[in-house]
Amino acid sequence: MTLLEIVLMVLVVVLAVALPITWKAAIAKKTRVDAEKIGTAEEKARSIIDDAIKTAETKKRESLLEVKEQSLAAKNEVDREIKDRRAEISKQERRIQSKEDALDRKTDAMEKREADYTAKEAELRKKLKQAEDMQKQEIEQLEKISGMTSEEAKDFLLKSVQDDVKIDVAKMYRELVEQAKDEADKKAREIVVNSIQRCAVDHVAESTISVVQLPSDEMKGRIIGREGRNIRTIETMTGVDLIIDDTPEAVVLSGFDPVRREIARIALEKLIVDGRIHPARIEEMVEKARKEVETQIREDGEQAAFDVGVHNLHPELIKLLGRMRFRTSYGQNALKHSIEVAELTGLMAAECGCDVRLAKRAGLLHDIGKSIDHEVEGSHIQIGADLCRKYKENAVVINSVESHHGDVEPASLIACLVQAADAISAARPGARRETLDTYTNRLKQLEDIANSFKGVEKSFAIQAGREVRVMVIPDQVNDANMVLLARDISKQIEAELEYPGQIKVNVIRESRVIDYAK
């Protein structure tokens, strides 16, 4: 509030107070009391005006002091900011100056180091030249002392090394000759063994299906049952599929497990003869059929062991042998094949002077793993070896089982005989379900695939197509590339051919040196 406003306010107040008093004084001029009151009012008015003037001056002084304080505070704030900025600028200048000093020091150090390197390089060159001069002097001195030039010394050294190499070559040659004699003796024995083919047995072709004849097509509806309950019960109890199609008076049983398929066949034939086909009767007949098949399996195993003259087999091995009657390998009955291998192994063991009974035992059990290979993970070789170990068979028998496909090195002559007998039984045309043309065509396809690769000189399909031996040209295929070549041939065989089991790709690389004495 300014001084002028205060004065105006005071005047207004004075006028507001004085006018009524004056008016009253005019009315009551005549009375002394009124005159006294008017005098008192005037004095009060003058007192109020004086107080107002004093108050206005006080407010003015306070306002001026406040403005001065605010101006001083603003000035101090500006001075402080200027001081802070000057300090920051000074700090940055010092930092930049220190970096420049460090950079100058590094530059000086680099220049000094470069000068040192230049001096060391000149010194090294000088020393290298001195070393070369010294080497030349030493060579000249050596030539003077030995009385030979450098070329003569090289020839002398090569001649001495050549003599040492000749001695090593002679030792190696003698070892190779002895090894060749051993290999030749072994090969001759294998040739004699492979020539022994004096045993043959009948083979029965098996498949993954069995056909059950029906007396009439009306029987199909009874086998299916109301809402399919009979056929579902049969499939659940036996684990095989019943195929009832348009084939007149026949039902097809399909299943991978031949034992389950045989149980289903016997049970279904019994149901057809009995005529009462319902779930309870089906369960009864399936159980009877299972007991009959188990009895038949045991009898077949005992008969097989008796036929080849193998005794004291564990009862579980007898049962597993009997199960092989229902197992086929590419159309060849596994039990018949095992009996044939046992006979062949025994004949060859007699010719070679080995234990005939042990040889027959190894031949009979060589494929025992095939009886449960659809139930247990792993190859039939590993399964068979584990079974033989479990039932405490002879170590020779176990090794024969493990090595009859070449997965493990044979540890005895009997194991080699089992290999040969297995190859003879499987390779004989007619033993398996394929014509001679198909058989020879598959062997030719194997050889053609191997011959199509670069660096292959020739190839031979052996062991009824279970192995292909590839002879490579040593100059074109080194030892490292042999691994890749074998892998590529295996992949192409897998892609282009259909075959049972597995095919062994055996890549052979050899170098021969021939000389003639004239």
C-alpha cells in the first residue's frame, strides 16, 4: 500500500468523522457542550491524521527495506552461480591440461621406444651377419678337417641312413612273411571249412500272418459278436489283430509276435469247433491254447537239442529254443536254421579236430537272441550273449554267439566254425525265401553301388550279401578318406536297397611292391 493511498484513506476517515461533527456543531452552536464536543472532535481528527501519516511512513520504510533485501539476495544468488561456473570451467581446464600432459609423455615414450627398437634392429642385423660369417667359417673348417665337401657329407649321411633303413625293412619283411604264413594257414583252414557242405534240412516258410479257415461265412458274424464284443475280446486276450474281409470262409490273424499269433490261431479254431463264442468262452479257450503252445515250445526245444546231440541245457534255454520255431529270418525258420548250423559246425569241428559237442552247442545257441529280440531292446547278438552268460554257458559258446556276425573278434576256432556254418546255412540258395535271380541281383547291386565311388578298384559281396569288401586304389584313397568312403557307401546302400539285418562295409587299402630276380 503506497503512501498516497494511506493519506487518501486517512482523509476519507477524517471527512467521514468531521462532517457529522461539523453538522452537529452547526445545529448545536448555541450550546457550549456542543462547542466543546466539536473542539474535541477536531483534536481527535488531527490526532488520527498524524497517526495515519506516521503509519504510512513506517510502511514505506518497511517496503523499501524489503525491496533492498530481495535485491541483495538475488545479487548473491547470481554471484554464487557465476562462482560455481568459474570453478567448473577451471576444473575442466585442469583435466584437459593433465590429459595433454599425459599424451605428451606417451608420445615421448613412444618416440624413445621406437628409437630403441631401431637401434636393436640394427644391432640384430649386425649379429646375424656375424653369425652367417661364423657359420661359413665353421663349414670351411669342417670341410678341411673331414676332407669332404658339403655334398659329399650329405651323400655319406644318406648312405648311413639308407643302411639303417634297409635293416629295419629286413626286420619288417621277416615279420610280414611270418604273419603272411599265419594268415595263409588260417585262410587255408577257412577254405577247408567253407567247402564242407554235407548237411541240409527242410525249411518251413513263416510269415507275419496266419489264416484260419471257417466252415461258412455265417461264422464271421459270430466271431465279430454283438457290437464287436467278441472280436475285441479275442484281440485283447491274444494281442493280435483279426482281419475279417471279403475273403470267403477265412479269417486272417496278423501280429508281429509269432507265439501270440499261434495262440490266437489255436484258440480261434477251438472256438469254431465248439460253436459257443462269447467273451467268457473266449478267455477260457485262449488260456487253454496258451498252455498248449507253451508245452509245444518246450517239446520243440527238447527235440531240437536231442536231434543235434546237445544235452544239459538250462530249461529256460530249452524254452527259448522252442520259441524260435515261430521266428523267421527273411523267410528262413530260425529253429531249423539253428539246427542246421549246429550240424554243420559239428561236421567241420570233426574235420578240424575240435570238440564236436561244444561246437554243436555253440552252433545251436548262436541265434538264441532272436527268440526274444522283439521283446528286449538290442541286437539278437547282444541279447543272445547276455542269455548265455545268465545261464552259465561256456565262454567259447558266449564268444561264438558274440562273434558270429563279426561284431567281436572270434577267440577260438569253434567261433570261426560257427561263422562259416551260419554263412553256409543263410547263403545256400533256397534256404531263404528269395529266388536265385533275386539273390544274385541283390549281390550285384551291392557291388555296383560300391564300384560307383571314385577310387574303388573292385568290390566283392560276400556272406550272402551281409558284407561287401571294397578294394581301393592306394594312390587315390588315403587312410583318412577310407572312413568317409565306408560311411558314404553305407548311406547309399541304406537309401537304395532293401535287405534284412545289416550289411558290413569293409574297405581295404593295401600297397604292393613286386620285384623279380633275373
